[in-house]
Amino acid sequence: METIEKFLERKYREIQLISDGLSAPQQVSRPRAVDEVIATKFQLTAALRAEHELQDWNATETAWSTAARPASGQFLFQYDYQRADLCVSGPPVYEVGCASETVYSASGMGAISALLLASGLIFPKADILVLPGSYGETLELVERLLARYRLVRLALPLSGTLDRGDAPTILLLDSCVRAAAFDAVLRCDGSALDLLVFDTTCFASSSGRIRRVLRWARRCRVPVVMVRSHNKLDTLGAEYGRLGSSVFVNWTAADSSRSMIERLAGETRNAVRLLGSAALPAHFPPYVGSKEYRDLTRARIAAILRNGRFAARILARELPARSAELHFVHGLYVTLYSSRPLDELGARQAAEAMSGHLRNRYPIRHAGSFGFDFAATEWFRDATQDRYIVRVAVPDLPTQLWTDLVRAIAVWWNENHC
């Protein structure tokens, strides 16, 4: 268990790290309360973004100034008109030690959209295997914009082999699925796959699960593209700015496989350019890459995962009939369902009502993301059961405070939705 004193000391280090990114770091005092932590981090983040604009005033969208050398911390940028040829050098996205090529974009959906549209030039027809609970907008993208691609929805239990049909086969492995489904894939033989697209958004960039997937892919000799939204877990909970990436990995020396992944990376760059979805230099947090950043990020994620396990145990006991799913593979949120059917608006209103009732006593907000220093509630569509439910994103909070908040959530839900 983490005490409030140890929590505030850790948060003080996070605040100092963010402040050190300023050209004239502010004198920051040790926070005395959770709300002070939250407010200070967002204020410092806003100051960093504003300073980036003021310092790099001549690094415009058309890069007209030869004196412009845009940078953000360890990240250095080169580009010409409209950032269509944006070149980024800096810390690697993942701490996995594999050779790779990275293409940045303006968001996580921008990354996977460019990748999948580019894949249509490499694989004119393909089957995309997806697990129950995969990210809804990714599936919608395939269904709406990739007419020659066929979604193949896998059902559990898996057969033990991910077979290839008549068309090239792409596995979409999403970090937002249930733990049982995710683990079932990694017990299968995937050697027949032509490509693995791995959405890592819900895992820390140093996660052991990422390394586990890469070991599986290497064993099966499957080329990998890891796509990611960096607006969740990579910014110390401060939502620094919209940023996405695609990282291309190839395990085999075979000319055909290497050629395919290189062509796919090139076409993805072209898709980012043609879609106008290049990344913004101002959205690269300047504090990323240092040892202090890596240590603090690991501590944050460990605290969130620990709190997630506490939440699952408490809600399973307090709300046995209303806990929709407590064991997602990422461990970052839990879901609740109502005794009466909810549509999207009804689930949104329930999330707002619950957070509004509790926020005077606890750090909880109605927000459509996760990885914060406060609990976040939002509507959620359970595609497996075809119903709308409420998601509670687990925060980085002291153990006792979070335990009290989870019990308060259970009491409110019992009184209003059972």
C-alpha cells in the first residue's frame, strides 16, 4: 500500500520534472493534497505548450525560416511544407530493444488509419482477424473504408492455430480486450499470419506484455506494426497533446518479408502526408526520455495496476450482479452495467451523475480517457453483449483513498442502478 505521504512525494517529483522542461523552471512547492497535484500538473503542461509556441515562433507550418531548429526536449524535428515530410529524432517509443522504423501522426486513430489505408496497397485483399472487444472505431474504419478487407471476428475458445484463408491474413491484436482473449491468442500458432497489427495504447511503453507479444511474433516469424495513441499513458497523466505512432518491426532476413514491411512503412508515411495527419512538434512532451521520466512512469503505471486489482476485488464483492467486466488485459478500467437497459445517452448521463455526486469528496471526473491522477467515468459500448455500460478508469491515487472511492462507487451504483 502507498501512503498519502509517499504518494505526494512521488507527485512532487513528477511536478518538478514537468517544470524542468521550461526554459526558466518554476519554483514548485511540495503538494499538500491530491487536487493540488492535478491542478499543478495541468497548469505546468499548459505553460510548456505555450512556451514551445513562443520559442519556436519561426518554425511555422511552411518552415520558411532557415534559422528554425524546432525541438522539444530530446526530440529534434526537420520538415518542409506542412510537415508532410516530418522527420523526428529522439527517444524510441518502446523500451524493447528491437530494430524498427517509426512513423508519427497527429493521433492514435491517425496512426492506425494511415497504416490500414497503406496496407491496402500492399495487400489489395485481406482478412483481418479481430478479437471480441477490439476498439470500435478501428473496426468501423475497416468496415467503412476498406471495402476489399473482410473482418473475421474470432470466437473463444480459439482452435490453437490462426489459420490463413485464401487471402493474406492480418491479425489485429488490441490492448483493450479481455485478458482471457488476449492470452488465448499468444497460445496459438501464428506462423500463417502475414502481418500483426498490435495496438499498444492501453499498455505502458515498457510493459512486459508488449515484450511477450514481440517474442511470440518473433517465434512465429510474423512482421509487426505497433500502433499507439500517446495521449493516454505517456504524458504523466497530463494529456500533453494529440500524438500517435506506428512502429514497424521485421524479424526475418527473408527479402520478401523485409521488402514488405519497408514498403508498408513507406506507404504509411505517404498516407500520413496525403491525409494531412502529420504530428505536431509541439505535442512531443519535452520531459520524455530521461531516466527520471522512465522511473516515474513505471511507478505511475504500477500504482494504477495495483489500484485496478483492488477495484476488481471490491466490485466483485460489492456488485456481483452489476460488474460487467473487471478483467481487461490492461487493468486500467472496470465496467458496470445497469439493471435497466441504457442507450449511449443514458450511459453518458449515468457516468456524469455518478462522478458529479462523488466529486465533492473524491478526485473523480466525467472524462473520456484514462491514465489520470483522478478516476474518470464515461459511457462504454460492450460490443460483445451489444449494450451500453459505464466505464470507471482507474487513477493513480493513494491506496486507501482509492479503496474508499471504489466503495463509494459501489454504494452509489447499488442505490441508483440495481
